[in-house]
Amino acid sequence: MPILKEGELDFISTSAEQTQRLGARLGALLQPGDVVCLSGEMGAGKTVFASGVGAGWGAREPMASPTYTIVHEHRRDTDSNRLAHLDCYRLNSAEDVESIGFDDLLEGGAALLIEWPEKIEGALPVERLWVRLRTVSEVHRSVHFTPVGERYVQMVEQYRQSVTGA
Ligand SMILES: Nc1ncnc2c1ncn2[C@@H]1O[C@H](COP(=O)(O)OP(=O)(O)OP(=O)(O)O)[C@@H](O)[C@H]1O
Ligand SMILES: [Mg+2]
């Protein structure tokens, strides 16, 4: 029996900088319409990872925490693609999900990076990349990737090659 399911990937990050760089390698792979869910308890490093995703994708503005506006849409200079960064911490109901126009976001062609995705679990597409951060020690974080769907299995394989050089 394998320890990891097929397509899964697991790292231990030893610093915030390393977590940021792990995010950046993922950001470089994002295509329009991709959905990345970023889960983990408070302080696990979701926003650190997300800032890396933004940098790797090429966002003009730094990916700060969007907490108060819930959704921040980012642009880059290389093309007209968009990256929407969501922090769903404050959302609790289906009406809340509607209030942020989540379905329009899903259909709008932006890549989505969603912090606290479990808050909108029922509204998430079945096919997505799930990234789970866990605090292991003061400076160690486990970073676990679970792809659902062919697109994301392929993304994780590309990502594994990018990160490990294998
Ligand atoms: N290996 C590591 N990876 C990421 N962050 C780390 C690591 N080691 C220490 N840290 C620290 O942990 C904190 C992570 O904070 P961050 O804001 O990213 O968490 P979060 O998951 O977004 O929390 P919240 O849900 O409260 O927004 C930062 O202060 C960061 O410097
Ligand atoms: Mg955060």
C-alpha cells in the first residue's frame, strides 16, 4: 500500500521564505480557470504561501491578505489573465457565498486562490487542487498537495518536477 495516494505530494518547509518559494513555483503554473484551495489553521502560512503564488504568477501588486474585501483580483503585465485571491474566513452561509459572486468568479476565467476554502465547501468545484498547510514546529510547516481531476494531477506532476528538479 502506498503511503501517499497517487498524485499527492508532501513537503516540509523549514522557513517562511521557503514556503513563499514553494508558492511561487505553483503560481508560475496557473492557467485561467484553475482553482487552488489553500487550507490550514491560523498562522499555518496560507498568506505566506499565497504571496509566493502571486509573485510566481507575476501579479503587479503584492498578494496581501484580502480579509476585509474577501476578494482581490490581480493582473499581470504579460497578458490579460487575472488571478483572484479570496479569503473566505468571514463567510459562513450559502448566501454569503452568493454575496461575493462566487459563481461569476468561477465562470469569469480568472485563476482562483482560495484561503479558508472549507467555509465555502459546498460551492467549490469538485475538480481542484487542495493545498494543506500544517504547523509542525515554530518554523516547520508541512505542505500537502491533493489534486482532484486530470488537470490538477498534471499540474502537481509539473510542480513536482519544478520543485525537485526530478
Ligand atoms: N516554514 C514556514 N512557512 C510559513 N510561515 C512560517 C514558517 N515558519 C514560520 N512562519 C511564520 O508563520 C506565520 C504564518 O502567517 P500567515 O499569515 O501566512 O498565516 P495564515 O495561515 O495566513 O494565518 P491566518 O489564517 O491567521 O491568516 C508568519 O508569521 C511566518 O513568518
Ligand atoms: Mg492569512
